[in-house]
Amino acid sequence: MNQEGVTRRRIRFIFMVMGTAVAALVVQLIRVQFGPYAPVFAARAEYGASQVEKVVPARGQIYDRKGTLLASNASMFYLEVEVRQLTEESKRQIPLTLSKLLVLPLEDLYTQVTTDWAAMGQYRIRLTRKDAEGGPWPLTVDKTVAEVLNGFLADPEAPDLSGLDLVSAPKRTYPAGTVAGHVLGFVNQEGQGFYGVEGYYDEWLAGKPITFHRASIPIEAELEPDPPAGVNLVLTIDLAVQQMVETALKEAIESSLAESGQVIVMDPRNGEILAMAAWPVLDPNHYEPWLPDKTADGEGNPVITPGVAGTYEPGSTFKVLTMAAALDLDRVKPETEFIDTGQIEVGGHTIRNWDGRSWGQQTMIGCLEHSLNVCLAWIGSDRLGATDLYAYLGRFGVGSLTGVDLAGEVSGELRTPRDPDWTEPDLGTNSFGQGVAVTPIQLLTAVSAIANHGDMVQPHIVRQVVGPQGAYWPQTTVIGRPISRQTADTLTDMLAKSLEGETRYASVTGYRLAGKTGTAQIATEKGYDPKWTVASFVGWGPLPDPQFMVLVRIDKPATSPWGSVIAAPVFQEIAERLVVMLGIPPNADSAQLAVNG
């Protein structure tokens, strides 16, 4: 009985304690809700109960048409310093360790670490290094170096790096290095894509980041959401063809002592770009030298994707468009004769041939073979006239965007009689490719209508899009039919014949090819440069049903100014390799002709 009394007293005591606790909680709840500090507690609940966080999905990867990885993701680490955690020893050891480990100037690192940042209201800084222009660039390290530094931070016997912190961030990597660098573009340290494929498809590749509130109260905490991932892209680029083309371009630049150049290989049947090379090369893993100079006026800044953004006067390669218009309107025929006197006057301006000579009686094939400016100016001014010439150039897309899926495309420049700056002499000079500015992809697209039997197909760089919802294949898009099939095939035959007579540097044994050389002066503010030219060539084959087109552009060659000497051999080398790499058998008639010849 005595034991039962003790138990009851203990139970009553426990209930009293619990009751007192419950009463205190009730009082505190009432105080929080209605007491003088209620607004403070409400503000804390609003701003401190959860933390806004942003979840960024992994950026989509990029592959070539055969599945070779061109762009992927890795981790990098920013090196930051919490200045309030620095010690006198770590102020000395951090610069010393980093300068040895990363081969960086000790003085610059020491200045950054020892500056009195707290006096300026900064308590955390991000270390930087000097870029190619001498400006500050965020200092980052890869995973291997980060593991070494973290090992130092965890080891009490290691140098004192107190205050140093490694902040992880995603990094874009390009396994092929400089190969196709201009095509790919790059992703900056903030994860934004610029230029090329990375810039054009930035939103698709990046996916959709999600912002959410992470609750501080455990019972309200949720799992981190999974944001929609970025899509993967399969390009039309063939990495093997791209490497071959880049090698041929590099050798041509070096042998001709040229300044720069581009080559584009495209399938005229569907607009797929098999290769797009440019020199100087761009390594998207180290893109800092290619960043625009924000202190300048923009002139002189490098063109990241010159195949779609680098304009030039096309010169004689443009003559095929003028000839196409005249043939399509039946103003001339291949056998139409023209007496070349070496000069012609259009709008009071005298136009002469590239060599200053008169070539006498010529057919239209001869005009193309000998690349006669006077003949094409006659066709433009006398046979066509301004209305018809510019109408056809518009149908070919000159002066307009092609819509190629690469960031930074420009439209070039074509003055017409509607423009206040147009003059009548433009009618003559435009007819042979002077006074008009195009991009390589624009000219190649226009000429593709001739190679593709009259159908002009939109060029594109993405072959397949693979996303969470499945795969998508962009369809071939015909963006115009500027000339008839008969005109296209007639002109292709004319260009094949003229090519056989114009230059042997562009022929490939066993295959019939068509094409046109170009040598253009370079326009400056003071007129045309008397020294430098742009040597070019555009060709396609094998005939009668071409499977590839190649445009070669070489800027400022020093060994020779002529497209037939500088650019045509590059086309020949690439075409010889392409027919093998693409598995195109020789044409029996062409092979027999070569044997008999």
C-alpha cells in the first residue's frame, strides 16, 4: 500500500511537470502570436523558415554525326578566400603554395591575399590571374588540383592555408580541342553559351533551372527537385572530315603565307554541313583570347564563326549567279557569242578584265573559263538590266540570312536601285562580284541551287536532337527555287567544261566536277587594297548528281593572289579525300576519259 502511494505521488508529479510545461508552451505561443515581439517573429518566419535555392540541370552534350563526343561537362573549382579566417602564416603560405602549384606570379597572389579587404567592406574574395590581355580572370583549378589543395587543408602538418576555400562549379569541356572549335562556340564560367552551336542552342542545351524554397524545419524539408535536363545534340559534322579539312586549310595557309581562311563542306541535297573549318583555330577550352574587347569600338575584334559572320567580296565566284539569271531568262545560251574588247563602260565607269587584256570572240563558256569581268558586266547591264539582275540575286538569298543554326550569322550587303547609295556603275561591278559582301555560308547556299538542280536547301548543323521526350530529326527545308532544273544542269555542265580549261588544279581523276575560281580585291575605307586579295573557289561533284560542295576562302595570300593558284588546289585535295571518305565510286565515263586522255 505504501508502495502504491509512492507511485501515485510520482505520477501526479510527472503530470504536474507536464502540465506546467504545456502551460508554458501555450503562454509562449500566445506571446509569439500576440506579444510585442510578434512582428519580429513573423519576419523571421517569412525570411528564415526557408532558403531560396536554384537547381541547374547538367548541360546537354554534343556529338558528331557518328557519335564522337565533341562537348561534355566536368567540374572546376574557384579559389576563394575568407579574409576573416586568414592568419599571418596563411597570408604567406597561400600565395606561395598556389604560385608553385599553378605556376603563377607570386607577387600578384600575395597582393590579392594581403590587401585589407575588410576595410573596403569585402569579407570574401575570389582569386584571379592575368589573362592574355593582362586583365583579371577568375582563377580555377580542375578536380586533381582541388584534391591536392583539400589534402593540404585537412592535414595539420601541411602548410597553413587557413581561409582558402574551393567552390565547385560546372565546366564545359571539349575533348577534340581546336577541332571544330569555331563551329561549337564556347560556354563561359557563368554557364552561358556563346557563338556557334553553344550560342544558338543555348536554351535547349542548358535545360530549365528550377528555383525552390528549402525549408529549415526538418519535417517540412523535401527532396531536391529534378529540373528538366538539357537536350543532347548530334551534329551533321563528321569529325574525320572536319579534321581532314582543317589540316588541308592549315597547310594552305602556311604554304601561301596567308592571314586567315575558311573551308565549308556541305551536302547540297539536304543542306547538311559536313565540315566548317577556320584559321586561326579556336580552342573552346581556352576561349579568353577570343573574347570581344569591351574597351574598343568593336572593330578589329575577332570573328568567332567566320563561316557565317565573316563577310568578303566574292569576286569571280559570284559570276555563276549572274550567268544563272541570264540563262534562266533565256537572255543568253551557252553558245552565245561575245566579242571581248578588254573594257566596257557602265554608268560612266570603265570596267576591265582581271588581266587588262581583250580576249576577242568568246562563248558564254569561254567567259566563265577565262573569268572575264567585261563579259559578265555586259550580261548584267545589257542582257539583264537592274530589275532582273537584282531580282535574281534576291531569289538566291544574297543580302539575306540563310537561317543556318549557328549563332552570329550576318546578312552581308547588297545595294539595289532602291538604296540611296546605289549608282549605275554598281550594276556592272556587282555582276562579277565586286561591290557586294557575302559570307561563305551565304554564297555556298546560293550556289547550291545550281548544284542541286535548282532547289536551294537551307544549310544546317544539327542532325538530331535527343531530349527527355525522345529524338527529333530536323527535316530538309527547301528555301527557294531561284532557277529551273534545266538552267541549273546547263550551267553545271558549262562550269564543268570551263573548269577543265580554266585550271587543272581542281580536277580529280575519275570524277567529273564543276566549279569556279575567284580572286577579289579587299575593300578599305580608302578604296581597294592594291596589294592583297581574297583567293577563293567553290565547286561540287561528282556530276551528274553532286553529293558534296566545297567552298574555299584564303585571305591575303602572299605567294600568289589568284584563286586558281591558291584556293583551287585546296579544293582538289579535299575532293580527292572526300570521294574516298564518303565512299563515292568513280564515274565510269570520267575514268575512261582520263585513261584515253
